[in-house]
Amino acid sequence: MAHQPIRESTDKIPVPRVAKWLVPVKRFMHIEATSGVVLMLSTMIALIIANSPWDAAFEKFWHTHVAFEFGKLKIDGHLGHLIVNDILMTIFFFVVGLEVKREVVTGELRDPRKALLPIVGALGGVVTPALIYLALQFGQVGQRGWAIPMATDIAFVVGILALFGSRVPFGLKIFLLTLAIVDDILAVLVIATVFTETIAWGYLVMALAGFALCALLNRIGVRQVPIYVLVGVVIWVGFYKAGIHPTIAGVALGLMTPATAWIGRRNFLEVMADFWDGIRDDREHEHGHGHGRVPVNLEQLRFLARESHSPLHRLEMGLHPWVAYAIMPIFALANAGVELDPVALASGVSIAVALGLAIGKPLGIFLFCFLAVRMGWTKLPSGVNWPMFLGGACLGGIGFTMALFLNALSFPVEDYPVLEGAGKIGTLVGSAISAILGSLLLLGFTRTSRDQSHS
């Protein structure tokens, strides 16, 4: 029985549950670390072009008019706004929804006690920079931008942490990853409530009907992705025409994605054993009636391989590289370019955004978490001390992608061209200060911690 050793050894090798949960997290962080470099290069290219003789041509390219028509339905806009900020960023937010669902089902957000620290930190990191911004811009036109310094850019944060390797405890990396995800949830709530002015209820009903259809299709076992893509397009159109930012539809669809596989590990092993038996029988009776079983089993094996992973796992693993290496860099090219004008650099909005990110974010994260731990509600991650935690909190001030997105919503370039540019500069300056300060603190505190452990 040649197949028995394979079957028995597979069954008897214990796989810790936590190891299975950490596989997608480690792959996610590896992609984020390398995509952070790509994102930085895209940002530098956008800045160089924006301060060069090609600026006008580059700006004209992103303002190319595009339109989609289907019968009487027409959706049109500029390339940078409609295609990048509305369509491509919907895919980005769909992946954000998948990440949130994963964290809730199998990650840090699954355990209320473990989840409390990043949730509290995220709340502090949202409220404090918003208050600092409002304190500096209250009653002025720039008050509209209070949400800009809210969220943490996980790609840049993980990219910097990757440079430290094993010197930074894995618990701190997981904390920052989870904090960034909670940040994104809060940012989505702000987008849904603050940046929605009027609602066309007929289109909203159409979008809600699309969600109901998605739930029904999943309930009855429809697994063909193109069908869900088609329904997703209808939902996107419904949100867009209703006056609600369509990225909200992306998050909602991500949260609706099933997180469990149809075929469990035991069933997978049983079918694989039968498949192996079929191959063995065909080899023994290749001139007999056993011929012809393998093609049927191969088709079954194809289905088995696909459905032994949850739709959430398959979609996140499939889309995340595209988001990290294509969508986010394109977004940076379209949105990070700004003329480095000293006047704009010293403007109130620029200073408020920069201070919100560089001071408000780390201050809020650190103080809220410090109080939560002191009150006994939660505890620091394993291997992390307060000085090290402060360095991580400073990295939380890297706001880039979400900050630029919120800046575009707060200050539409058609209405507030000067403030839109100032918000970009503030985001870049605040994120750069946070990256440098956080890196220096981690470098010093991890070295001190290592020296003490070896003494």
C-alpha cells in the first residue's frame, strides 16, 4: 500500500492553529514591506515631475476626460479622479475589507483582550491629531481637512519595520498592523458620514438590492467569481450615483466575503486518498476496465484545490499583490505630486496636517495605550517595553495613502487648489518626520534592549 505512509504522515503531523493563522499575516507583511519601497519610488517620481518642466503635461494627463455609457446611464470624470480615486481605490478598499474580516475571524481582533490595545491606540491616534488640527484651523476654510491626519499607512510602516528584521518584536509588528486596520475602519466611517452630502435614494436601493443578491448567491452556493464581479459593478454604480463614495461599497463587499472553506482538511485528505487509489488502480489495470477514472478525478481535484481555501483567503492572496504593486503606486503617481512651494509649506493647513501626523498620532496612540495598560484593561505585546512602543507609535504617524485620499476628499482640487496642495505637503512632511523619528527611536531602544539582555 504505497499511499499509506503519505496519508498517515499527513494526518499525524500536528499543525498548531496559530501557525495557520499567521501564514497570511506573514505573507501580507512581506508584500507590504517590498511594496513600501515601490510606493516611495512612485512618490519621488511624482514629486520630481511636479517640480519639473513636465508638470503641466503630467497634470493634463491625469485630467484626461473619460466616460462610460450604458444606455441612458452615463458615468464620466477625469482619469485621476474617476479611474484612480473612485474605481481603483474601490479595489484597494475591498482588500481593506478582506483584511478587516480576516483579523476579526482569525487575527488579533478575534480575541477581545488582545484586540483592545490596538483598538484603544487607534482611537487615540484618530482623536488626538484631529483635535490638534482643529485647534489650529478652527473657524477657517481649512477646517474641512480635520480628517486628513487620521490614518496610518501600513505599507510604509511595515517597510520600515522590515529594515530592523528580528530586532523589532513580532508583537509590535502585529500591533501596528492591527492598529492600521482599525484606523482604516474609522477612516471609512468618516468617509461614509462626513463626505456624503446628498443621497439619491433610488440608486441606494439598487445598491442595497445588489448586496442582498450577493448574500443570496453565496447562500445557494454560487462560486463563480465573474458573477460576483458583475453584481459588484452594479453596487458600485448604485453608490456612485447615490452620492455615497463608492469605496464604501468595496469595504462592505470585503466584509461580506465568506471566511470559511467549503471543504475542510479532513475531507481534503479523504478525497486525496481516493484520488491516489484511483491512480494506483489504473496503473495496475491499465489494460482493463479501470482506464478512464483519472480525468474525472483530475476535474474533482481542481475543484478540491480551489474550495479547500476560503473565498476570503483566495481573494486576499490574489488581489493583495495587485493592490500593493500596481494600485497604490498609481495612486501615488496621481496624487502625491505637488509643487514644493515655500509659501504652501508654511501655510496653516500644511502645518496643521504635519503636526497632526508627527505629534498627534504618536501622542494619542501612546497615551491611550498607556492608560489602558495602567488600568489593567490590557497589556503590552510580548517582548515589547514602553520605550520600544513609543518608537512604534511614532511610526503610526506615517499617514501617506489614506491621508492623501482624505485630502482629495476634503479639498477637491477644482474648488480648493491651494489648500489641496498644502494638504499634500503637510502629509509628506508629517509622514517623513514620523518615519525618521520612529526609526531613530526604535534603533536606539532595540539596541539598548539587546545590550541589556546580553549583559
